[in-house]
Amino acid sequence: MSKYLLELKYTLDGIRGVKAQGGSARVAAATELIESVGGKLDHMYFAFGDTDVYCVADLPDNVSAVAVAQAVSAGGGAKARTVVLLTAAEVDAAVSKTSTYRPPGS
């Protein structure tokens, strides 16, 4: 499984839902959603600023990550942004690959 960072920005309806049910209800909902696609919620943090929630999750693949983000956004309570997280070993593997690239204009 791969790690993903889900950044959520609540809509007005989402804020009203949190206010009515509290943060624990949102953690339970996030856990249920992520587990429904075969994943595991590692951490969920509420935050100040432009992003209201940060979730770190193990998900089976990119398709599952898209399914989670679409479910959240389609629900109308939040807008989701997904970031694929890489381990140091994955970065090491990437930099060891030989590739060719020709910049524009060359």
C-alpha cells in the first residue's frame, strides 16, 4: 500500500456538520470511508488556516485514492486535495533510474 495525504477544506455545510457532531464523528466517518476501499487511516488532524483537516492514509492504489477524494467532495461537506507521499527508498529508486529528457527549445 502507498501513503497519501488528504487535505480537506470544509464548506459551510461541513463546518455546520462538525459543529453539530464534533470531531470524533468525522474521524469515524473518515475511517469508515478509507476502510471501505481497502485502506487504513493512519492519522487525522484538524488544523487552523487554509486547510481544515489533514489525513494520512494507507491506500491500495491511486484509484482508491481518487475514490476517497471523490466521495468526500461529492458529499458537499469538504473539498479534497490528495498528495502522494513517497518514502526515502522510493526516492532513491527514482533517482537511480536512467532517463532521457530534452528541455523545450533544445
